Amino acid sequence: AQSVTQPDIHITVSEGASLELRCNYSYGATPYLFWYVQSPGQGLQLLLKYFSGDTLVQGIKGFEAEFKRSQSSFNLRKPSVHWSDAAEYFCAVVRDNYGQNFVFGPGTRLSVLP
Amino acid sequence: ETGVTQTPRHLVMGMTNKKSLKCEQHLGHNAMYWYKQSAKKPLELMFVYSLEERVENNSVPSRFSPECPNSSHLFLHLHTLQPEDSALYLCASSQDQQAYGYTFGSGTRLTVV
């Protein structure tokens, strides 16, 4: 069975600092990989996704993620965090592009200090 | 606005009440989903509808009853809920049940008292 881990429950960074959120998955083959962001009281917004091709994926709001097959990881990065980035971030995997097969990680809550 | 609209945004109901959550998508998708998001738990898939037919029910208690009258609308009818059913209920839609293009609504925050 697939599983997704996000080792950091809560991360605090200063505004302008760089950010890396970790995501590891457990699956025999390469799944489809996603990062979502959820602001308080809101639904999930897609930041970026990896299906195939270049392992460095660019997303919205200045985020990027890198797929590393050898480490079964898909870490999310941003070079300079803005206060508006404070939110919950979810990594998700799908083994076969079927929506009902999404497996979501537990989420990482990001706080941004002024 | 994401193209998937959920109403109401907040709902407080007693355990003996009957209420409904509504989801509407304006994306031309033909598959719709209900998720439950509880504190400190991963997102849980509840129901999947494709072409207005229910294709998945993840062992959800019968006090939750979904309805999909057409490909643009999805309802979740609630009755005799328990306090542990308090959660954020999220609707999503996609084309042909694909994960590509999956779009979530903003959710309904449900509190059962």
C-alpha cells in the first residue's frame, strides 16, 4: 500500500528565509506526486505536480519541488518565504492517475515570523 | 474562486437535525468527490461519483448520504450525526476520475453539538 510521510508537523521560518518541506513516499513504482496548500478555513490549492519528465518542477507562488527517485522524496522549496505563505502544506501521491487513489500526507504547518 | 463552490461555509447542527451540504462545479468535470478532514488526521475519501453514478463508498456510515443529480452538483445529506463527525468537508472534481486537474472547493466547516 502507498503511504506518504511528512516528517515535520510544524515549521517556523522568518520572512525572507528559504524553505524546504520534506515529503517521502512508499510505493514500488514512481507515482504521480503533488503538493497542495491550505490556508485557514480554505480548501486545498494545487501548488505543483510531477507526472514525468524533468524532476525539478516549478509551481505557483514561487514554489518548486524536486523528485528524487533514489530517496523516494518530493521535497518542496521556496527561496524566500513571504508572510502570506503561512498555511498547511500537504504532499500527496497517486499510483495511477485515478483521483480516488490519492494518498495524502498528514501535512506540515508553516508559520512565518515577521 | 476555484471553480468548485461549496455551501454553506459553516454549519452547526444538533445530533437530531437533518441538513445537507452542497457542492457545485463550473469546470465541466464529470467526476466529483467528498472528503472529510478532521483535526490531526489525513484527508479521508468518503464518496466518488463518476457520470452521476457512485463508484466508491469508503465504508462511510449511513448517516451520511450522498446524492449527485447531475455532473455539476453533489450533495451530502446528513442525519443523526455524532460529535465526532465535526470536521471540514471538502468537495473535489476532476475529469474522467483523473488526478490530473483535480480541483478542491473551500469546504464546509461542520460542527455537531
